[in-house]
Amino acid sequence: MLMGDAKLKHTSGGSAAHEVHHSRIGDRIRDGETVAEFCARIESEGLPMADALDAIGLEIAAGRLDVEWATRSEELKIAVENGPDAKSLCKKSPHLWNVLAYEREWKTYPEYNDFLDKKSPVHNKKKFEWEIYESLLGGELSGLAPGSRVLDVGAGVGRAAVELAKRGAEVTLVDASPRALKAAWRHLAEADARDFDLVWADAERLDFIETDSMDAALAIEVFCYLGDPEKALREAVRCVRPGGWVAFSVEARRGAMAADPYLRPPANRLRARVNKLLIEDEIYVKYFSRRELKAMAADAGLESFRIEGCHFVADGIFNWAAGERDYARSGSRKRIHGFERFLRNSPLAQFARAWFAVGRVR
Ligand SMILES: C[S@@+](CC[C@H](N)C(=O)[O-])C[C@H]1O[C@@H](n2cnc3c(N)ncnc32)[C@H](O)[C@@H]1O
């Protein structure tokens, strides 16, 4: 239970919509005690720890409980808390600008960040994207036996983790954002998931996870925002046993340029200069070519590696072809999936907005 050292605290909030979840075990959580302390107390009364964990999840889902994670990276803590040291730290480690910007987004646009919430304006689009990944991962997902251990690196609000948990996997979610982790806990609890761990940590430093201890790992839309994506991939591969799979997706260079004229020279240079003056903490993104990904995977020890283009519609050059309302309707969503498949197998594949990659650990 990696989140054992996370501290619990009641909030004054709470939503009537979740009243049905209200649990009597949850009432016994004491402010300031850790998850491990609460679970031990409930177990000493003869109740299973799973019930205690369930109760915490339900209290979070009801908006009655806050969680304060112990950090595994002092740098992340500074970036997330946005203290006076954050900017100088970000200048040294530019990928921390992303952590800082993402925290700011949580304050300004929580409804966009917490897109698993059905009220989010991008809920259906984000679910559509997961369906793309799900279809690309078809064989790997169907091969996961119940109880398989899956690492979700940069798990966000739990888009993949909730689906994996529904398939019976035990998921360890790692993310740089405690706000995202708390949202993920809520969504996992709402999906009745039980076996999961949530860790506030840096994707490049997973030393708290034992070598070969996972059956699979995912890092969806994460490595392109890191300082050292190669290191993060090596870390994910290290955690997975030989024969297990590692899947990830990143931004694709050519597709990004095709979709966004401001990423092409000379506009990109102008934009970089203006940004430096105005918004220091603009998202810091790395774009990849297929060749770079292949080399990165071979170097990390992956074999039977395959790369597919995706997001031609959701974020790519055909973005105008569909909107949130189209993603909401199953009939039109089916047609958009068909269009994605067509593009993936056409010469336009080179303009994929993202690359999806998966390989087996040697
Ligand atoms: C675009 S979101 C993708 C989230 C999730 N994988 C999904 O597909 O919905 C990127 C995620 O990476 C996380 N992240 C960014 N930098 C990170 C780092 N250095 N270590 C761990 N997570 C990081 C962010 O907090 C965010 O949740």
C-alpha cells in the first residue's frame, strides 16, 4: 500500500449527489491520521483493510475528505506548491514548468483537467481518445489476467487506470500532480475499484517500485512532457517482468507541425521569444519522429515493438471533422473511429498527431 503515508483530513464540503455513498466507517477517519494508521485501526477492530480503503475512496468521492500525499520528490513538492523557489528550480529543470502550469490549470480550469467527470466540456473527446488506445492495445489488454499488476505512469485523473481496474487489474498510478491523484481516487472509488495504489512521484524516478514487479506498464501522453523521456521509459521497462508489455504515446513532430502553424519555423521562433517575455511557464513539449521512438525503445530493452499513428481527428489535422457532440453519440463515434483507422493505414499516417507505441520487455 504505497499511499499508506498519505494524510487524511475532513473538508467542510460534500455533495448531496454522493449522499448515497456516505459510509459509516468513513465517519471514523480522524483528521491528520495517515491512510496506514486509519486502516490499521479499522483492522484492529476485526474489519478488513479493503473496507477501510473503500471508505476513504467513498469519502473522497463525496467531497468530504482531502488527502495530503507525502512526496517522493522534493522538487515536485516545490513546483506543486508553487513556492518562491519554484521558478529558479524550473529554470534548472525545465520540465517542471509543466508541473507548475498543470497545477495552475487545476485552479483555473478544473472542469477541463478533471475530464472523467461527465460534466466536463471535453469528457466525450477524452473518452474517445481512450477508445483509440484501447483498440490499439487490443491483444495486450485481452491478455491481461485478473489480478495482473499494471503500472500507469503519469496516470492523470485515472482515464486508463479506471478501465484497467474494471478488467480486474491491480493498478499503481504514479503522477506529479496530487490534485490529479485525488481525482483519480474519486473515479476509482466510483467504479468500485479496490486494488490500486496512488503515488505522488516523478516518472523519471520510480525507485520505490521493485524491478520486474509489474506485468505491464502504460504511459499515455506523458513522456513528451518530461526532461528525460528515455530515462522514464527505461524506468518503466525496469519495473515490468520479462515478457510483459510497455505501452506509451507521445506527441508526433510532423503531425503537430501540420496541425499547428505556430509550431513551424519561423513562427515557432517568434512564439518562443514572445513566450519567454510573457509566459515563462508555457507547456514544455518534446515532439518525436518514428525513428527516434524506435531507437528509444530498443535502447530501453523492448522487443516486438510496434508504432501506430493516432489522434488524426481528436487533435490532429482533421480536428474540424468532429466536436464534443459527435464524440457523445455512439453512431458518429463509430464513424470517427472508422476515419481514424482509414487515416492510420493511408499515406497520411505520417501526419498522425500522436504516436502510440508498444513492445515486450526482453
Ligand atoms: C496529458 S496528461 C495524461 C494523463 C493520463 N496518462 C491520461 O492519458 O489521461 C499528463 C500527465 O503527466 C503528469 N506528469 C507530468 N510530468 C510528470 C512527471 N515528471 N512525473 C510524473 N507525472 C508527470 C501530469 O501531472 C499529467 O497528469
